[in-house]
Amino acid sequence: MAACAMVATTDGKVSFAENVRVDQILQTLDRLKVFDPHEGVDIFRVFCESILENPEIGHAEAREAIAKITSNAEDGALLLRVCVAVSEADGEASLADQIEIVSMCSRFGIDPAECGLYIDMPINDFLKPRYE
């Protein structure tokens, strides 16, 4: 939830679509069904509020939470795929979201391309709406 919050808050707000996407992810991913979706969404919102209220402290808290799983590459890969899904919730490409996810990739030692991130895409192609 901390990683999702870091991605969702890159534009200074958290959209309804991002909240819904987190809820959908918690309800559909088998590996996450051990968690109560409502509690997960509440934790997501707490991290989002913390980041938005005080970015320095909020990001530090989120990075601390993420650090607890950085030694597990499989969990890291799942976390990054979830972050990509959250970043795509609004239906538009966000360079800030991509940068945040690429930063997390480095923490897990995962190639961003494995997460479907196209970091070498020409900027004009990247900025085109994905859903036309």
C-alpha cells in the first residue's frame, strides 16, 4: 500500500480511479486475498494522506515500509506490477508515475522493462494517450 501511495500521489492528489484500482487489486490478486481489502484501502489512504500532508516524512515512512520486502525479488516484482496498474488507473500516461516506479525498480534490482515500463520510448510517443 505504501508503494501504491507513492505512485498515486505523484501528481499531488489521489483520484477516485486510483482508489478503486487499489480496491480491485486487493480483491482479485490471489496472493493478496489474505488481506482484508477494506483494511488495505485504509492503509493506502493513510500513506497517501501522510505523503500529501508532509511529502518528506510521508515518503520516508513509505520507503521504510517498502524496504521490508526489498530482499524478496518475487514480492518486489508483484509490487511493481501493482504500482503500474495503479499508475494506469486514470487512463493517461504519467511521466511522474513512471519515474517513481523506475526508482522502486532499482530498490528491488528489477529491470523496468520487466514491469512493462517503456523508459526508452521517444517522449512524443510516451505522452500520447494510451486509450483512444
